[in-house]
Amino acid sequence: MSRRRGPAVAAVLMLVAQALACEKETQRAARKAFQEILARDRQTAEQAAALETFVQDFPEPKTNPYLVRACSMLADYHARAGRADIAASWYERAIRADPEDPDLLNALGFHYARNGMNLDRAVSVLEEAVRLAEKRRLASRRQGFIKDSLGWAYRMRGDLPLAVALLEESSRLAPGTPIIRQHLADAYHAIGERDKAVSVYLDLYLAGRGTDPGLRGTLRAIGREGGPVYARQVGRRIAEGLGAIQESDRKEAEASGASLMHLVSADGHRLVGSLFPPRDRSVRGSGSAPGRTAAVLLLHPLGSSRASCAPEAGALAARGLYALTLDVRGHGGSVSESLPDAHAFSARLADSLRGADADVRAALQCLARQPRVDAGRIGIVGAGLGAFLAARALQADPPSAPARPGSAFPRPVALVLLSPWGRADAYTDLLGRLAPGSVLLLAGSEEGAPLATVKALAAPGSVAAPRSLVVDGHEAHFDLVARRPDLVDVVAGFLVERLVPAAGSTGVRGPGYLRPDARRSDRDSPGSPSGPRRDIRRDRRGCAGRPD
């Protein structure tokens, strides 16, 4: 009998092996199909159609490891398009494929709560998401987001005490998260805790430097609910908070040795900067106007602020140069209702860049109007986006440029570009407008695109003949020099050399560019127009303004 079972067992094992092989083949096909969808540059609607076909072709979670991700992507696509019902159906399908994923449950529950639909189902799936998150001991912040969703579902369903309790816990688990705090403020308001609601809403409004008209309107509406006296109190708190921001800006600038500057761009956009006067004897070359000195404008990367430039600005001031750090529109203190943050800047990039060009011109004019600044001796240090804007400052004056004598926009005569943003071809023609040797390029050895841009611009035969340095390590932008005194000296020395030519010199080369222990002969020097790029491989570690 055992002999008769042998062939039967073998046949079963063969069938199992064939099934497994077929399953693996289907998984490989699903993987290839999904990767092709992501690799192709398609319009959003076309990609969604391709994903729907993909789900139809590979509908089983066992043989399609990308089914959940595809369903989630389709849900997000329809949610952004305003098709809440369709989006919910795709979230539900994703959860059927993976019912114990707390993040999927959170996505579905919050989708229902945000749209005020199927609230009992929202509470049910979110309670399960919270249970799974606590059981798996997810990070506190992650738990905070899931509990915020459940709290918001309670709020939408009218369970206000539960909503307030859970949203308060969420705020403790994920402190400083605007959406959670806004949910908490709304719940306070709904339950009648007017003062608490105003306090949270006011903190949010001031955190955005008063640029959110929706929050301002909410604060005023709550004030009116409390009567004329309470409305005046809320208005006074808003005014005092905005005044405190300006006072904080002033103190921060003064603490770094600068004066706070308020500028206005040509299109009326209000800007904030910090002006660092020379802390040492002002340096003047033989070509400078009597009693005047050179100056440098410093421009930060995308998503940063003038604070990132402050250490380098202080180093330049210590060398006897004026230095102005500027918050480009949509950043730092130069935000507005139309451009409240860097995300809004990026979302309307073409218009934002044109506006930022005007910001840079306003800053250059501000420097040129300082009584002791030689308008013909201004340089720019830019990092990331700031490097791109620095190069664009070499463009011809826009049609709206002032025509009256003495009012032309000053041109920079030297540039230092750190981790330049964008492709090399966006810089080549602009940099060619400067005298040879008037550009210094720096990038980190692990930066990728900025490093490629630096190498392309520093290639032999470049019209601008820039000097270039590659800094070993992962740092980028102003961090390239922040912890390297030797590189601070290189940058400052280059600018002094270019902006303050010695008597009888052409200004192309002078002392102080490289430290004595780092000098090479001109033939081998990376600073020589015909010389190779220098690698530093050591440790891996906007006047339309007035001082306040």
C-alpha cells in the first residue's frame, strides 16, 4: 500500500511545485508591470488608468505584492480630484488586501472623517488603527497622527468630550503639528472652551507670521461671538503677537551683530534682511571710491532663511566688508498671504523666481545705498536656490528698471556659489558676463546634482574660468563652510581679493585666497583658470530698506 502512495505523493508534490512556480512567475510579472507604470512619465490621469488595469490584471494579494500600494495610489488620486466615494472604495479594497495595516486604516478613517461621510465606519476603523499602533508600540509621533484622526472622527460625529481628550493626547504625542493643533482648537471651540480655542488658533496664526487669512477670520469670528469687549481683547492679542514677532526679529539680528532691515521689492512685496556692518577696519582697494568699502549679499537655499547665512555674514563683516542676508519671498520673515512658505514658492516656481529676482535687485540697491558702500564692489554668496538667484542677478535690467540717473540696479562683480541649484547650462551664459576668475564654486562630494553642476561649470575651456572646490562629506549649502574655518577663510579671502584689488593689480589674483599651507603653484593651482578642480578631502565631519 505504501508503494501505491509513493506515486500519488510525488504527483501532489509536483503540482505544489508547479503552483509555486506559477505564483512566483505571476509575482515577477506584477513587479515588472508596476515598475513600468512608475517609470513612465505620464499625466496623472493616464497613470491612474494604468494602475486600474494593473489591479484588474493582478487582483490577488498573494501574487501581487504591489496591490495595496496601487490601490492606495488610486485612492489618493481620486481624493485629490474630489471624488470622495471612489477614493473610499479604493481605500476599502486596499484594506481588504491588508486588514492589519494601521496606516491604511488611518488613511481610510481620516478620509471618511474629513469628508463627513460614513462616520461610524470611520470611528470603527480608526479605533482598530489605534489598537494596532499601541500593540505594536509605534513611535509616539506616528501614534499621535492616528489618534488625531480618531479624535477628528469623534469631533465630526459629535462626541465632543471624547474628541477633546483624544486630540489633547495627540498634541502631546506629536507636539507642534499644525493640523493636530488646528483640530484641537476646533474641538475646543465646538465644546464651548472659547479661550482655549483662541489661544491655540492664535499660536497657529503667529507661527505663520500672520499670513493665514482663514485663521485670522476664525479668530475674529470667535471674538465677535464673545461680544464687543471680547472681540477687542482678541484683536489686541493679535496685534501684540505680531508686534512680538517684529521685536523678536530685531533682537535676533542684533544678537548676531546686525541691524534688522525692511525692504520693498519692485512689485511691492515686503522683505526682511539683516545688515552686518564691518567689525574691522573697512577694506578698500585702489579702485574704490574714497571712504567707501565693498559689500556682499548672501542668499539662502530653498526652504531655508537668512539665519543659515548669518555665520558667513559675520565672518565677512569681520574682514571689513558690509554683509546683507536676505529672506527671499516665501521664506523666513518675507512671507505673505500669497506666499506663506517655501511650499507655496515651489508650487508657483516660475512666477516665484521672477519675484525672487526682484527681491535680489532690491537687496543689491539696499546695499548700494548704504553711505559707506562702493556700489561697484558688490559680490553675492548664494547657496542652492540662492546660487541660482545670484547668477540671475547678472541678467539685463528688466523693462521696469528705473531710468533716472544713478538708479540703475548694481551688478555683482564676484560670485560664490555653494551647492548650485539647477543644471550647468542655466549658469554658463550668465557667468560668462563676469571677468575670468570672478566665480568660486563649492559642492560636497556626496551631493549628486550640485556636484555635477560644479564639475560641468569648472570644465576646461569655461568662459567664466571659475575656481572650484569639492568638500569631502555629506554637507551642503552653507553647511559646507559652517564647521570649517579653513573654508570660511577661502570664501572670505576670495571675496576680499575680487572686491578689493590691491594697488596696481587687475583684481584677478591677490594674496589671501588659499591658506599658506594649502598654496600651490599657479600652474597646478585649482584657482588657475587652466588648472584642475581642487578637492579638499580632510575630515569627514535683499534700500528700499532701513536699519531698525
